[in-house]
Amino acid sequence: MILSDADILRRLGDGDLVIEPLEDVDLQVQPASVDLRLGREFLEFQHANIPCIHPNSEQEVDEYVAETHVDEGGEFILHPGDFVLGTTVERVEIPPDLIAHVEGRSSLGRLAIVVHATAGLCDPGFSGKITLELSNLGTAPVALTPGMRISQLTFTELKTPADRPYGEERGSKYQDQSGPQASKIQGDHEFGGDQK
């Protein structure tokens, strides 16, 4: 079952679903979703003099990712073909009986801005700010202003709560992230790590 605005507000009021800070409940809580705002931190992918990215090598990430922080009142220009990692202002805590789906807002989609490449799901038990995989698929640069509503979350209720929710006990590598996080795929089990 997908949660309606009444369900979302009830769960927020009960405290088992957390989205904070919710600056303007009337604006951000939509009929079946919650709008999230764009944070100030970005990870930009630089052109690197490496033949390819090896998912099992942490060292190469530092060679092609640069952190950018947008000052108060500033904006981030996302150029055509660019891919950057951003973050939400809001921190979320998803209870074991919900899945949150990260989606773009249609107004930005009509400007060719995409908010996720593949990571459009927050597992039951996830907590932290959400890393956004921002792309400009259009032909003109688009100015993104920190604080603007950039994405939305919808919530699906599970038939039963997850027995093994996302989190520290599972070795979940992005739990409690506080800004955009580059890939930590090198820690995955198939590359000799213990993360899931």
C-alpha cells in the first residue's frame, strides 16, 4: 500500500517515520509524497587521466571526485551531460515496515534534470540524508539553488516489517550519511569486503 498524505502525517506524528527538518509541512507534504530540498554539498566528477574506473579500488575515487560547497544565496550550475552527486537538506529515518522511493519532481524533469541514475530506493531501516545522482539530459545549463525542492519520496508499506533492515548490523555502508557519498562499491562482498 502506498501512503497518502494522511498516512504520512500520522506516521510523522507517531515518530516512527522521521523527515527533518521539515521546513513547511503544507508545502512539502503532497497528496502521496514528501518533497525534499537540495543541500549545499556536491561531489563533481572530474576528467581524470586514468584508463577506467575499477570498482574494487578506493584510491581512484579521490582522483576524479571533487567536493563543492555552495555558499548562502549561491547556485550550482548543472551543465548538459554533467553528472554530480548532491544531497538532501532533510535527514530521513525509514521504519522497518516501509520502503521509500526517491523520485524527481515533474517541474525539474521538464527541464531535463534527473535526480537518480539507479539508486531510487531507501530500504527499511535506512537513516541519513539522501545522496542524489543529478544529471542534466538537456541542451542548456540549469541553475540549481540549495534549498529548492529537488526530489520527492513516496512510501510503500510492506506486508510485514523487514526482519533484517538496512543498518549497522548488516554492515550497510551508507547508513547515517550526512552528505553526498561517492561509491563505496570496493567494500562489497564480491570485491573482498564485508559490506552489503
